[in-house]
Amino acid sequence: MKQKIPELTYEPCRLHLCDLILKHELNLLFPESTSSPDIPYNFVAEVKKDWTRHVENYQSRTDLNDIVNYDDLPKTEERRDDYRLLLDLVKAKRMKLQTNLPAKIKLVQTPPPICNSRWNSRAIYCLFAEIVGGYEDEAILLANEFIVNYWAPVWFNVHHSVDWSKLCEISDKTKNIMKKHNLLLKDENPFTNDGAERVFAYANLKIPRFRKLDYLEKDLIACLNKK
């Protein structure tokens, strides 16, 4: 199958790597975690608990504006409903940053699932907390600016030739580690099938150690050097 469809695993492997970068960045911004392995950040548990109330309050607003499209983001998202919600929230945050206008968002009545294999689910809760829930915590605001300006344009376009250098706009510690391994700036599309598969497979086994980012450098070197 790979011979007939060479790019079969290209997109999902890239998505997983982007999610790992997001995970490390969010872990630095939200060092305190809950006791639940499925909900690692305190604000996620709070938002999930009050999701319906936040949705009802937001939808009752009379000052909402049509969502604006942006050149570096897709106009629509049809893969999954939670991906569509993520795209709407990203555009709504952009609108807030640029015009301070609230956007019409097609919200869902129940909280989307939290998945440890897809860290983008935390991006949904982080954006929802600010845009819909009205949270103004500094860490949430910083995380959302990274998500909408740097992470989302890459994540939503991993199947295209995109500007991967956007992902260098992360914390110095995470940025230096990732750049050393040419995961961000090696070429226009550094996430090859082979490299992405090996890195992600190895990273999945080592996630507990990755909580200490000092270990990430030598682990990824060993992984990328494997033949």
C-alpha cells in the first residue's frame, strides 16, 4: 500500500509531531497539573465542568460577527467535528487579536473528548476558555497566541508545503531542542515519513521522561540515528 500511496502516513505522523511540540509548550506554561492523567491542566477540568453554561452564555450574545478567513488557514475543516471547532476557535482568536470583535462560532453542546494521542484537544479547551469562557489567565492568553499564530497554520496544513519555521516561535528551551535535531528548519518539509515514524514511535515510549526536557535531546538523537 505504501508503494501505491507513498504519502499514506505522511499527514498523521506530522500531526503527531506537531502535537508533541504543543504538549511540551503547554507543559511549560501550565506546570501545575491535576491528578487525572486525562486532564493534565486545571483549567481544562474547570472548562469541561461548565461547558454547557459557557456555550449558552456565548450564544446569547447579540454582538457576534461572521468569522474572517485567513490565507494561512483553511476555509473549512471536514475531517472531524472537533477539528472544525478548533479551526473556528483559532479564527475567532485571530479576530480578537486584530479587531477585538467577537466571532460567531458553531459551538457544540457537549465537551469534546480529551485524547492523550491528540494534544490538539487541549488547544480546543485552551481557546474555548478565553474566547467562550472569558478566561483572562496570562498563561492561557500566551498559549493561545502561540496556537493561533504559529502552531495552527502548520498543524492545519501539514499535507501541504508550509512554513515550518513558524514553529520556532516557542519557548527557548523547547525551540533549541527541536532545532538541534533539524525537526523545524532542516528544509521546507523536514517531517519525512521515515523520520516522523521513527521519532513518534520512540517518543511515545519515552513520554514520561519527556516531562524533563533535558532528556529529550539525547533521546531524539538516538532515535534519528537509528537505521
